[in-house]
Amino acid sequence: MAEPLLSLDDLAVHFKIGNMLGGGIKTLKAVDGVTLDVKPGECLGLVGESGCGKSTLALAIMGLLPPTRGTIGVDGQEISGNKAPDRMKMARTVQMVFQDPYASLNPRQTVRRTLADPLRLHGVTDKAEVEARVADMMARVGLRPEQADRYPHEFSGGQRQRIGIARALILKPKLVLCDEPVSALDVSIRAQIINLLLELKDELGLSYIMISHDLGVVEHVSDRVAVMYLGRIVEQGGWQEIFENPRHPYTRALIAAIPDPFHRAAISAKAKARGEIASALNPPPGCHFHPRCPLKADICVSQDPVLAAVAEGHRAACHFRDRVS
Amino acid sequence: MTVPLLKVDNLRIALAGDGATYNAVENVSFEIGRGEAFGLVGESGCGKSITALAVMGLLRRPLSLGGGRIALDGEEIQDASPAEMRRLRGKRIAMIFQEPMTALNPLSPVGKQIAEMFVLHEGMGWNEAMDRAEEALRQVRVPSPERRIKDYPHQLSGGMRQRVMIAIALACGPDLLVADEPTTALDVTVQAEIIDLMAELCAAKGTAILMISHDLGLVANMCKRVAVMYAGRIVESQAAEAIFATPSHPYTRGLVDSLPRLGERSKRGRQRLREISGVVPSIAAYPAGCRFNPRCPSVTDVCREMVPEATPLPAEGLVRCHHHG
């Protein structure tokens, strides 16, 4: 079996919130014990609602937030702890595409500078080579090389996201974290960017972590899917398993919540979640989802469910994982 | 023939800028019956939100009503004085906005903001109005309304704030509720609850809905009829089911085809998403003829020269395309 490109083991990222005067210090467990692999060439869909910890997880993988507990291994090397590789080396392995192409590009840098700077910083000094690689990358993402001297404001949202993708790929990383890459774009532009990301993945042999709350997009692009709720993974498995045979009530609620015009009553109203997501500062005891869960029983309040196998490669953290079907 | 609750006829909205005046919206006509849910769908900049503002009499410079008629219950309101409009707004037509945090007054407890509606429009005293406000909060299923009534908007979650907005909007039992992207700022499982709540309360009170959204799926689930706007014009309107089953305008067809459909990958494997080429034109550079023509797969010379007339479709639908039929 192929060595995983990314492996997270019991990863936790906690934040201390508040101060001694105002009610004491609380711990916000943004990510709380996540174990996860991404294999080379694989696309892992990471699904969850705001506050579930998916963006914190991404920042930890990027090496931008130190883990409180657990380990992150990228390409066989541990990136946290004493023998962590430097950021420059990390940047050549893991890159990120951000949600908002209006906020994530430097407005005072031309496309050429945005793409050439990382190359120079990483030791590509030959001018002709820098030029060639910038031109090649622009062509790959569907921009014309003569647009290289323009500034971000001269481009549309979709084109800006193409620049963001080019910037992420210019150093030939192995793993790209895509954090809601299409949700800030016009609906008629989204298909262009999704198609582009999938083409580039095949051409360049990339691995993706696709963070999204849009289940239609996740189903379309993912090989495997992990669902997060209040800092924990509640279900993970192959895309088909997750979408056709979801075992966690939260996954079912997410699927039921999609306003899907094509099969309106596919999943019954019974699957819908009640109420709202609890605060991550004060998550409900036991299974974090129990206050909203249609299957709630006493055991859900008293015991944390473990993420256990329900089928080959498919795991769910629910006391009633065998009953949900 | 019965008089429709809202009749918008040949609406034109002018945008003044840079020494020129543009038509941000033109030739927009639609009708909404009593108690009917009607959806207006389009991408950012297509003019759907300002159409809603025009109905509310809330257009402000640089936008102004350029022409056309808006009739509520047979009575034309486009030339109503500000004082007359203030009497209508909140009483007979009410609006909820995308971001409840910016639409609510941050310095006033939510109970008072609801009670104000009864004081202003029904001449109630504050004591009685506060009791009614508590009842209104209970109706939108805010837990423990007797305590929540004293909360300020920042003390509530996004979903709770939107419930408060709905309570304010429906307080005086309006004939028409204008909802401009009411759930875009919310998480998907919360969105599902809010939509259900809105639909249920409006059905109970016989309130008609004008739903504005970029999300075709959401609108089609909630509304009976849907109109699709592109670059300031309605390009197609049909019954909600028909818009997905038989989209008639190339733009609508493109939108429907470009959405990754849930369950599609299981059935047919991963198909490349159909893209709509190009970008949405800017208002200063709307193309002549059909405004979709630079992006249209079936464009011909006539599309570049002539504005297409409306062709009727079954069930009072219409499409504006030279190549229909």
C-alpha cells in the first residue's frame, strides 16, 4: 500500500480564550483528536459547517498553527515538534487555495510578481527559467501569458481564482488544501474552476483536501470524505459510502438539508437536524451532536462514541451506527 | 380575472454614474398571486436585489426608478410619497435581508425592535406591544422568548437573528414578504430550518413571498414559480419543476447543467461539468441584442443585433431567446 502523503494522528488544536479577570480562561477545542490520512493522488473532501474546525485543521496542516497534541506527518516527515522541517521546505510540499480571491491576492502585485516571487525565494535564479515557468503555469490555469503584467483588480472573480490556483501550484507542491475554492464565485463560473482543479490534479498528480460545505461539489470531486462536527470527525469513508449509505445522523442531516431540485424528497424530513450548532467553547457532553439528533438516547449524553468501522474503510462515531440506514 | 397581489410591469431601474446613465434593470415584469411563493434567481449584479428594493420603495441614489409600474393589490405604488410608503412597509409589505446582524439595530433589544412594529402600525401601547413581541418570538421558535426578548442582536446566533428578522417582518401579518437571500449567511442545516419556518408561517398567514436568491435549488424547492434574471433582464420564467426539467433559455440550461447533481456520480460516473464560458458582463458594457450572446453556445447574428421578444411557454411561462422552439 502506498505510503500516505499526509497522516494526522490524534491531532488537536486548542485555544485559550478569555483572561483571569473576566470569568477565567476557557479552552476552545477547535480540533480535538483527528486521525486522518491522505494518499498520493487522492482527493479528500472535508465537510462541516462553520465552527466545526475544518479551517483550523487546514492551518495546522499548513504548519501555521502549532498542534496542542498529536502529530502531523507530511510526506514521511513530522512537521510539528523539535525536528520539524523549515517553512521553506513545507511550502514546496503543501500549498493552499483560499476561498476569497478578492482578499487573498496582493492588490499591488502583478500576476507575474505573484507567481515569480515564490520561485525566486526558492532558488530559481535563472531569469529565463522563471519566465518560462510563469508562462507555463498561466497557460495551465487558462490565463494568457500576456496578462502577466496586470494587477488583480483587472481580473474577474473566476480569473482571480485561477491566479490563486497558479500561485499555489507554481512550486510544484504535492498536496493542495482548497478551502471553499468556489463558494465566493458566481454560480456560472463555479463549474469552470471545479473542472480546472480536477484537470490539474490528473495532469500534475496532485493530492487535494477539498474543504467545502457544498455537498454537491464534494461528491463530485472527492475520492474519500470526512465529516467534521465541533472539532471531531464523526464519519469518514469512500465518497459513495458516505453519500449512499451515511451512518452518522449528522451526515444524514447535511444531505437532507441540501435544497436539491432533482430529487426533492430523497431523504425524509426525519433526518433533518433540529436547532443550531452548539458553541465549541462549551460543547455538549458525550456525542456533541446529541441535542440536535433524532436518534438521541441516554447513552449519547453520557458516553463519547468512538469512530469505529461500519464497513471496509468506512467509520462512524455514533452509538447507533448500525441502526442508521 | 382576479387582481394579482403584486404586479410589476415593465420595470426599469436607472443607475447614474460617470456622466452616463445605465439601465441596471429593464423590461422586468412579473406577477405574484395572494399567498403565492415566487422566486427571482440570478447571479450577483443581475439586478434581482434592486428589483426587490424597488418593490419596497427603497431605491436610493445612484439608483432610481426609471420607469414602469408596481401595483400592490391593484393600486399603483411606484409614485407613492415617502410617508405613504412608510405606512405600507412593515404593514403590508415587509422585507428580510441577507445579513441579520447588519439589518437589526445593534443598540436595541430584539423584543423592542419587534414591539416597535405593533406600536407604529397598530397603535398599540408599549406594554401590550412587548407581550405581542414575546408571542412573535415564540412563533418563530426562539427558545425561552421571555428571556430572549431582552437580548441584544450580538447575543444571538446567526440563525436566531434571522428568526428575529422573520418575527419583525411578519409581525403585522403583511400580504407580501420580500426575502433577499435570507439564508445565504447561514449554515446549511440551519438554512433548512429557516426556510421551513418561513414557508410554514407564510402559509399559515396567507402571506405571499418574493424570494430573491442565487441558489436555483433553494428557490425551486420553496417557490411555485421562478423567474431567472441575467444582466438586468428576465430571460425565462416557468413553474419551479419545469425550470429544472425543461430549462428553455441557454443561460438557464447552462446553470442547471453546471451544477454538480447529488447522486449523479453514482449513476453515471464522474462527468466533466458543463461550463458556461466567459464572464457576466459589467453594466457599463452590456452587449447589444441578447445580453447572453457572448457566452451563448447557439449564438447567431440576430442575437447580436436584436433584443429577443418574450415567447410564451406552457403554464404562463415565458422565455426570451431568438432560438427558442
